[in-house]
Amino acid sequence: MLIHKTEDVNALDSEKRTPLHVAAFLGDAEIIELLILSGARVNAKDNMWLTPLHRAVASRSEEAVQVLIKHSADVNARDKNWQTPLHVAAANKAVKCAEVIIPLLSSVNVSDRGGRTALHHAALNGHVEMVNLLLAKGANINAFDKKDRRALHWAAYMGHLDVVALLINHGAEVTCKDKKGYTPLHAAASNGQINVVKHLLNLGVEIDEINIYGNTALHLACYNGQDAVVNELTDYGANVNQPNNSGFTPLHFAAASTHGALCLELLVNNGADVNIQSKDGKSPLHMTAVHGRFTRSQTLIQNGGEIDCVDKDGNTPLHVAARYGHELLINTLITSGADTAKCGIHSMFPLHLAALNAHSDCCRKLLSSGQKYSIVSLFSNEHVLSAGFEIDTPDKFGRTCLHAAAAGGNVECIKLLQSSGADFHKKDKCGRTPLHYAAANCHFHCIETLVTTGANVNETDDWGRTALHYAAASDMDRNKTILGNAHENSEELERARELKEKEAALCLEFLLQNDANPSIRDKEGYNSIHYAAAYGHRQCLELLLERTNNGFEDSDSGATKSPLHLAAYNGHHQAVEVLLQSLVDLDIRDEKGRTALDLAAFKGHTECVEALINQGASIFVKDNVTKRTPLHASVINGHTLCLRLLLEIADNPEAIDVKDAKGQTPLMLAVAYGHIDAVSLLLEKEANVDAVDIMGCTALHRGIMTGHEECVQMLLEQEVSILCKDSRGRTPLHYAAARGHATWLSELLQMALSEEDCSFKDNQGYTPLHWACYNGNENCIEVLLEQKCFRQFIGNPFTPLHCAIINDHENCASLLLGAIDSSIVNCRDDKGRTPLHAAAFADHVECLQLLLRHNAEVNAADNSGKTALMMAAENGQAGAVDILVNSAQADLTVKDKDLNTPLHLASSKGHEKCALLILDKIQDESLINAKNNALQTPLHVAARNGLKVVVEELLAKGACVLAVDENGTRLLTLQDPRPWVSYITGALREQLGIRMCFIPAAECKGLHSTGSYKGCSHPGRRERFSSPYLVWELHSIFLLGASFVQNQILLSEVSGRWSEIASSHLRGTSLRRRGLQRTGSERLVTSVSVRGNFNIVF
């Protein structure tokens, strides 16, 4: 009837369900048919994305399902949990519905959002018939969800024994594990499914299998208090002492768990070790102490549990019980003989921990344990409590139990300790008394008790702080944080803060009433007013200012900051307001010259800034170091609200562009730090966009340098100068090219080209193209090369191609060569170096090959005569040398201005590999023995630099060993303290068959000697001479190449000339200068020397 009245058949309720959803849920096939024929959407989804088919399946209505499917209901539709109708059927035991749906599915193993298949749902709910159907239709029995749990896990956890048996009979893995290593046995044991546990044990599963935490099934059973399972597992032989990864055994878990009492007894009766300790040293007795399981502690003690065993911190079970306030357990432990005087963490007694955590009953119990040591009061006949040890014994930090009680805040603990003789004058290692601790934590009643007892309110600690300092500094922000972590709402937080402030004020007032001196300063010059201001205690400040008559502006105090600075920096606007009522100088400065307004603006404390401005604080005061004003301070951290407040009172337009020590305006800083809102606000206030700092940089320079896109865009919209240059002549285009900002570069370039005076060179002649190539910014290079003016090299002769090559940017070099032409490949800088020189110098092999492919001139020499090969050889660039020598066929005979060949240069810097690469290509003996300006051959140079392999190769190729350099030095007579030189020259002598001997006395007549001469009658005689004259006796010379004399040299041909030759050298005159005619053999002796100071500078 409603349908005929044109009611909407797809009308939605509050959960977006249609009438068809309702009909499907009720399983009314006729209504479903009627609604669909009247236009109802068969696959409509509600809030949870459930379709009518999902609803029909949940109701197990086979007829409804068939009608919906007949009208094309989607059998694969998913709800928000990705569950299909088959998942719903499996979960609701709708076997008939499933039989209708399954033939229409491509797979029965579709998983939901949690990775669970229909089989998982059937197993979880214990539907045996559904499990049978799914397995018969091809369900994967070992399919796992997102936690790697199989259907068997869920069946075992829920205790569905029939399903477990069915799955195992169909081949399910009994030992399968999920991601955390839980097996079906773990699952069953944790949930107390005793029948499943028995079944699995009967199948022979590993009873002590562990998960990733090292826990066995017995661990989990004990943890969850499943005593029946524990009994079954122990009967089957489970290891009762199996430790997990943290060293906890099942007994530890049973001792701690809520329902583990019977489990603990079962374990103990089955031989569990009651004293076994975890990795952090905790025994089962420690675990009972944590949770106050005193009956279990009795069981452990009765079965041999060690009462005073200690954990890694030295704490006994008694320490732990005292920490958590378990009085009954303390009584049990003490009754059993626990040592109350044993030291634990930080050398504290259990009494320390009980007092620190404000457990007065525990303190009383611990103190009464030492009754047999009771002392008698000096002033009465009453017995007082005693702890069984010296009550004022300190911990490792010097704190007594009374210190701990004062920090804990329970006045009953303090009274108990005082009645036991605790001394309130005792100080810890920092010089603090119990009163300091009570004041720091705002425990009024503790302060009252201590002061009434006689504690000195003006006692200072090692930092010069009194109890008044600590009371004024009680950290409300810390308490607020603690409450915030407890998820309190803002109103409760505020109430808690107010309550804490009242407590602080109450403590402070009490101390002042008891003659606490508010003028006492600590060692840094701060008094209690400073502390109250730093922590924002308004009421405390008011009390202190009233007591000191507002006299806190003392320039001789030694404090680096005033109370106003501290309050403003920490954002305590109420404290700032209180201080402002008493201040004369609002612009008082700290040690760096900063005002309170500067600090508040820097930290972004808007309310403090507003309060200071309203009272007339100046926004123009600059600090002493950076010369920044509050305007600068606010923009550095992007505090726009503070900046707006400051700008509103800036009546002078120039204030907006005030500069710091580096010439930076607020706009420059805002752009540099990328604070968009601050930039927008400053531009709105007409800040000067073209102002420059001491480096000549504008805000645009800085924006491009730091890469803040939106800031740069805002500047460009303000018609900023595009070609303005910094002190090095660089424009924003240079920076954009250097930083790789191609988009900005394109935009800037278009704007720059429209100007008449368009210069793109900086002070060194570098253009944006130079910088783009140097930094390898290919996109920028492409943008620049689109402009004709950049297709020819201008500016510094160290061209963009040089720049690209020197930093190994092969793609950039390729772009240049392709966009211009290959003629640029041989361009030269002001030192005559080509790009090939640069590639060789830096050993950039790919760039070198690129240049060679573009016909780079291989043998081009720079102004010093060096080719690319020489450059590579001199710098030890073996890769470049290899390519130039072997591929490019570089000329090996070329010489520089000092007549050095590539072989000289490689040897001179000790680059053995390069020298060998060059030597491998040299066959010409004249090149082997080529001399430079110092008359040095490569052999001289190689020997001097210790290149043994090179020397051997040179000798093999015919190098002359007897050549003389310009100093007349022969290689064989070379005297050099460096060990490698001596080694090589010695090796040469040995190879050539040459030995050293003294000149016979008869042949030394007439020679000048600086010391007494004694001849040697035979070569073996060892005598010392002040200035011996050495000669070389040639026993034999082997034919080592064309440079050696082919005929054997006889000693008789030389002996007649020894005296004259030696005399000539001693007088420093060469034979050549004297015109002495020498035989071929003499020339052979004197033809080799090595220059000692060989040095080639690039």
C-alpha cells in the first residue's frame, strides 16, 4: 500500500539502511521481491557498507538469499571490515546460505581486513558443519591472517575441540606458529581450554615450544591463572623452570598474576626452583612483592625461598614491598627474618623507599621491626621506634630516610622518623636538608613540622639556595605535564595548577613568617624572586615583592638576568604582569643586552609580549651581540602573532626595516627561515624588499639561497629588483642557477632580459651558466641555453665547460657541447688550460672520454707547457693517464718549460702507477735518458722518490746510471738520509757489481784534507776518517743497454786519472769547466746525478 502511495523504496534511516535491508534481515522473501520490483537497490550499502545480502545471510534465510541473488545481488560485496556475505555466513552458521553463495564465487579463500578467511570465522565460532562445507569446497586449511594465525589457532583458543580435531584430521599443521611464535597449544593454554590442551598433548606436540618472547604454554597458563591447564601441563612433563627471554620462569608469572595462587602451589609441588632469578635479578619472591601477593610469598618462603636475595639494583623483596606499600607483605617478610638494614638501589634501605613513596604504615612496620634495639628518649621515659640500624645512615647521595620522607610528603612518616631520633639537620651530598626537599615539593605540613621542630629556614645548600628558593621554584609545569599525561581535560589541569600554586604560596608564606630571608642570593646571584618569576608563581611573587618592598632591581646582584627576563622567557604572563607593576625600567637588559620583550618575542609568548608593550616596553632596543630588535627575534622562529603586535605600535615606518649587526632586516630573516605568514605580514606593512645587508644580499637573494618557494613568489609579486648584485657581484639569477631552481631562473631571466642594462657577470666574470655548470644543475643549463646570449661563452675564461668538467658533471658538459658546437672543446682559460686539462687534473674519466669523442686536442699545452697527460701524470691520476696514453695516443716526448717529460712529472711526485703506464709505451732510449733543465733524467727522479719498480724498469730499458745533474751529483754516489733512496742506490751498486773503497794514500798526495789522513793498506781495514775521499772501483760493468760502453773498461785506463778527478770535485769545479779532456770511461763515471730540490708547481 505504501509503495502504491509513491513512498521512496530507497529511503534511508539514520544508519543509511533501506527497507530492503530490513526485509533481508527479517528473511521475508516476498517483501524482498516486492521491494526490488518496485525499484529498491539490491546492493545498497548502509553506514557499515553492509548490503541486504549480508543481512539476509546473517539471518540464515536461504529464501531471502536466493531472491537477492536472482536479482543480481553482489556475492563479493564487502563491508567496512572487508567481509563478504560468505564471511558473515561462516560466522553465523548459515550453512544453507553458504551452499547457495559458494558456487557463485571464484574462491572461498577471500580474506577480510584482518586477513581472515571464512574458515577462520567458522573455526572461531565453532561451527563444525560450516567448517566441513568450506573444506569440501576447497578452503585452504593453513590460510593465515595478518597475524599469521591459522583457523586452528582460533579454534584452539576458543576451545572448540570438535573443530580442532576436524582441522587436524584434514591436515592442519599442529605446530604452526603466528608472527609472535604462538602455537595452538599456546592459544589453548592461555585461555584455559583444558580439553584442547589434552588433545594436542596426546598428539605429541612439543610441550615446551616457545614463542618469540621465550614463553612456553606453561608460562601463559600461569600468567592467566589457568590452574587446570598448569596441572595438566606439569603432569605431561612441562619444564617448570624454563626461562623466557627475560629470564622469567612460569613461577615468576604465577607469583605475580592476579589468579595465580593455585598455579604457584602446583609449580612448587612439581619441583619449581623458588630462588631462580630473571636476567634483572628478580626472584619469584620479588614478583610477589611487586603486587603484594603475601600468601604466595609465604608459600615461597616455606618452600625455601631466599628472603634477602637481591636483584640487579641490589633490592630485596622487602625493598620492593616497601616501594609499593604492601604492609601485609612487609609483615610476612619481616616475620620470616628479612633484613631491614640491607641496602638496595642507591644504597637505600627499605625504609627510604617506604618514606619516599609516602607509605606511613609501611614506615611504622619497618621501624617497629627494630624494637629490640629501642632507644629511650633523653627527655622522657617513653620508648621510641627503632629501625634496627642508625636512622641517619645516608644513601649514596647522602640522603637519609628523613630526606626521603620530606620529598614524599607524608607528615606521618616524618613524625615517625623524628620519634626514632632522625636528625633534621643532616645534609645530603649537595648540602640540602630535609627542609629543602619538603619546600621543593610544596609539602606544607612537612615544612611546618620541620620548622616547628627547629629546622633552619635560611640554611643554604652547595649552590647557595635556601628552602625559600626551592619553594618559589616548585615546578608547576612539571606537575601540569604529569597530569596532562594522565589525560586530564584542560579545566582539570587548570584547577590542578591553581591548587599547586596555592600550596606553593602557602609554603612560601609560612617560611616568610618564620624569618626566611627573601634577599638571600644563590651563587649565581639569583634570589627567591628570580625563582618565582622563572617558574611563574604569581602569588609567590606578590608575597615576595610585598616582603621586599619591590626592591629587586639590584644592579650589583651578579645575576645575569632579571626576574622580568626569566618570566618573559618562560612565558609566564601573570608573573610578568605582577613584575611590571613594580618595575621602573621596562627595558632592563641581560648580559647580552636583550630586553624582556626581546626574549618573549623570540620564544613566541604572545601574552607576555602584549603585556610588555601595553606597559611601554620599547621595540627598538638592540642587543649587544647581534644588534637585533624584538622584531628580528619574533621573525626568526616565525612567531607571527608577536610580530603583528610589535608592528602595530611601530609608528616609525623605518622600524620595519631596522637592521642587525649583519645588516639583516626582519624581512630578510623571515624569508631566510621560510616563515610565510611573517613575510606576508611584513610585505603588507610595506617592508623594503630591496634593502641589502653587509654582503649586499637582498631578501630575494636569501629566499633563492634557502629555497623557500612561497616566500620568493611573494617577493617577485612586489616588483623586487631582479639584477641587484651582492658584494661579489652576484644577482638572484646566479643564486638560482647555483641552487638548481630552474623555474625561478626561467622567470627571473624573462624579467631580466626585459631590462635595458642587463649584465650577467659577477665580479669574477662568472655568469649564471658558469654556476649552473659548476653545480651540475642540468635543468638550469637548459633554461639558460634557450637564450641566445648564453650560447657563446662570455665572462671568465674559465668557461662553463671547464666548470662542468672540473666537477665531473658529464651530462652538463654534453648539454653544452650539443647546444653550442664542438669548437668549444678546446677553449682555454687564462692559464691556457683546456677542458681536457681539467678532466685529466681531476681524473674524471667519463668527461675525458666525452671530450676526446668531440675531438679535443690531446697534446694542447697550457702556458707552462704542460699537456693534459702531464697534468694527469703529475697529479697521479692513473685513470686519465691510461686513457691518454693507450686510447688517445698522447705524445710522450713533449716537454714543459722546465724540459720535464710526462715521465719526469709522474716520477717527481712518487706516482709509480702513472710512471709505469707511461714507461710501458716508451721504446726510445733517448726519451728514457731525457734530461730536464736540472740535467736530471727520469732515473734520477725515480730514485730520489723511492720508486724501486720504476727504477728497475728504467734500467731494463737502458737508463744511464752514471749521468751527472747540474750539481755534479751522480746517482751511484748519491748520499741521502732517506732510507728508500739509500736502499735504491745500494741496490744499483749491487746490481752493477760496484763496491766502495778508500783512495790509496799514494794517490791522494797534494789533496787538501780537513782532518788527519790515514791510508788503508787493504780494503778490509776499518778506520775512521774525518773527511774520507771515496772513489768507486769498477770490478765489472754489465751490458744493460745501448747507453753503456760496449767494450770492457779496464782499471788501468782509469787509475791514472783518479787523483785529478777527485781533486777537481773536492774544489767544486767540474771537469768540464777546467777543460779537462776525459776519456769515454771517465764520462761514464761522472754522467749521472740527481737534483735534490726537484719541484714542479701546478
